[in-house]
Amino acid sequence: MKKNLLFLLLAAFVFQVSAQNNNNQEARKLSLALYAITNLYVDSTNTDKLVEDAITGMLEKLDPHSDYMDPEETKEMTEPLQGNFDGIGIQFNMITDTLYVIQVIAGGPSEKVGLQAGDRIIMVNDTLIAGVKMKTNDIMKMLRGKKGTEVRVKVRRAGTPGLIEFKIIRGKIPVYSLDAAYMADKTTGYVKLNRFAASSADEFREALAKLKKQGMKHLILDLQGNGGGYLNIAIDLADEFLDKDRLIVYTEGSKQPREEARSTGRGDFEEGRLVVLVDESSASASEILAGAIQDWDRGVIVGRRTFGKGLVQKPIPLLDGSMIRLTVARYYTPTGRTIQKPYENENTAEYRHDLIDRYNRGELMSADSIHFPDSMKFNTLVTGRTVYGGGGIMPDVFIPVDTTRYTDYHRSLVAKGVVYRVAMNYVDQHRTELSAKYPKFVQFSQQFEVSPEMIEEMKTLAQEENIEFKEEEYERSKALIKLQIKALIARDIYDVGEYYQVINEDNAAYQKALQLINDREAYNRELGYK
């Protein structure tokens, strides 16, 4: 019944299109092909899958970002951007096939019943989930559910014999897009944004107000690794930095007229030095914001060339909860630069390997390896600096990838969860002691050091994971490994913001941003001001 209904609806749509355009023989051809396969093919067919495959095949011939998502994929994509979902309110990681609670969200259902960071969830509704190699997505489906419904979990807690059972009533769980907001020094604030979600602008304004009360006059906005999100949120955030009636972005397509977005002049940070951090994973909305800041000479962009995703997708919801995301236009920065990097319709594999190609060309290590044709030169709108189009946002100050401390040995330790397990094991055994000794993060930051015993435990765990010890690589990566362990411990006993306060000690882009902000002449020189 469902298959027949889907076919009839598709046929009705196709014939409606055909009626609107008498010359459109292609629509009739598609409808006839589906009818013939469904009713005449030698074996039984799955009409739903045929339709999905046909849609996917058509979209793949268009561009790298037009795509089809089934109902489950649609839900997974939209939840993080909507700013909330229904669940039990924990952040967790899977360590050796066991769910480890990293953080219990304040005010959420799990906190109300007494679940704690460090707890290991062993069973969900009488189903064993520990040590059975269950997929993370399957576990998430068991924990999530409609608001007001009940889920029972049994947890193992360090120092407590047996399993503890909790009955949790699911609730609405906020999803935050702002990872950290703190004072980097006496006058400089730091804000880390991981996506452009529905709540991002409000989160940013709230953080900005708190930082101003702490004496903030200048700002580092960290968009490293931020893959984008909602266009309107990128516009809202750009509006926070720009004077009235500044063009922020415009979109245009062959069937979409030019649409412009301009600043209102109501921003809360239109003055003060501003540095925006980007890298090769900063994409879409991140590039729109960085491009507007750069084109208006409002702040210095520091890092590496951004991803280059400048195609506008229009979501087209379908009857069964699935969705087509169809490219309908391109993004352009205020100077007219296209953000989208080049692509060939028939070679999406090459497009998706672009970041690997950049690495192999040396682009992530040296700005001299990046070449732009003269046709891609543009001039900024205030001081007339040269900037480049043709794909991504090229930063004003280039920061190469550090290849000295990131070794194969270190990558193996991280990939197999060894670094994480060392940190979590230590917190498990010393949680009460840590909380008593370092009641405030500043004490932990200044006094805590990773001990030789923790490093020895790391080497033992690495051996158990068949990671070959390499003395030279270990020595090169040792300082980074210890910093990451310390940052993970900070995240567990404090919050994710404290994680970034520790880890940014090794962030070259962050350190350069601080240097520029505290050197007015160098900052102005980068922007072309005399």
C-alpha cells in the first residue's frame, strides 16, 4: 500500500510538471521507466529504494553538495542545528566498548536523578551495552526518546560496589554551539564557536556581555573546525561586528535572483580589535562571516585557507520525512568573491579529497605553495588590500600546520583512545582529591602536572593496543601528549571551556592572535591602516 501510494504521488508530481511544460519529455520518460520496472521486471522490486536511488543518481550529477537524506539522516542532521533534542542530558564517549559519561548537563534529567561524570553505563532497559561492541548510534537511539518517557540505566561507579540503577524521565536537552568563552588576558576575550545553530547568535551575545563585564575590549573569535550551519545565523553574527548598512553576503543563481544581506548597526562589538581564527575545516557559514570581516577590513583573519564551500542548499522536505538538499545559488562576499572552490560535476571523489591534495602540495605548511590567478584578485572595501577569490577565504596571517610534534606514534595513541583513557582513569581514581585540591580552574591550570606514572600507564595501554613504542617520536610528541591529557582532565572536572583554555597553549593561531591584538601597530598594519 505504501509503495503504491509513493508511486502514485511521484507519478502525479511528474505529470503535473509535464503539463506545465508540454516539451518536457524527460519527466514522462522517468515516470514510464519507474512504472515499467515496478510492474514488469522479472524479480520483485523495492519501489521506495528505486525512487531513492533515482533521486540520488540525479543529484550526484549536479554538484558535490546537492544530496538526498532518508528520514533518519534528516533527523540526525537537523537536531544539532535546531539547538535541542529529547534525551537524558549527558555527554559521553565510548572507551573499550563501554559508555563513559564525560559530563552531565546542568539541570537535565540525568543530573536530577544523580548521574555523575565518570559513571559507566552498563545496561539500558535491561539490555547490556558494555563490552558487546554495540554501535554508538544504536546506543544513542536507546537513550534518546520523546520528552516525558522513561528509560532505566544501570551504571558502574568507581568506589561503589555493584551496579547503581537510575530511572530517568527524558526531557528537552539544549545543544550548545559555543564551546568556550573566557578572558585570554586582561582585555582580550576568546569565544570558540563549533557550529552556526539556531541558538548561536543568542549564545554569542550572552557570552559577549559576560566578557565585557570582565573587562573585554578586544576579541578572538575561533572558527577553526567550524563546518557551518544556518545562513541567517552567520548574518546575525557578522552584524555584531559591522557598522550600519554594510553588505555582509549576497547569493545568486541562474534561477535565483540576487539577494543581499546587510548589517543593521545594532551590533555589540563594532569597535575593538578583532581576530578571527580559521583553518581548512572552516566552511560555509564560517566563510561567510570571515569573508565579510575581511572585505570590510574589520578584523584580521589568522590561520589557513578555509574549505571553500560556497553553494547554497535549499531543503526540500518529502512526504516520508526524507529531504532533498538542492543547490540553488552561490554565496559571494561583499567584494564579489565566490567562496566555492572549483569542482567538476563528474568527479566528486577528487573534490572530496581536496584537503588531502592540499596537504600533499604543501599548502598546509607554506603559504608560498598557494597560487591564485590574477583574475581572482580583489580589493578590500576600506583600505584596498589585495584579497583572493576562487575558493575559500585566504587568511591575512598564515599559520602552518605543526608537523614537528604530530607524529605517527601520537596519532596512534589518539586514534585508539589511549590518551583519553589515561586521563579518564586518573580522574576516576582521584576525582575527590582533584576537586578538593583545585576548587578553581586557575589553581589547576597553574599547578597540575601530568606525572611520570601517568606516562608509564600510557605506554602500557599503548602496548596492549599493539602500538609500537618509538622513542624519537615519543620525545617529539611528549609535550603535546601531556598537554592533551591535562586538557581532558580539566574538561572532566570542570567544563569544555576549561579544556580549550589548556589546549590553546599549543594553538599557534591563538598565540598569534594574542600577539596581534596586543600590538596595535602590527594589527593595523595587517589591515592596511597607516
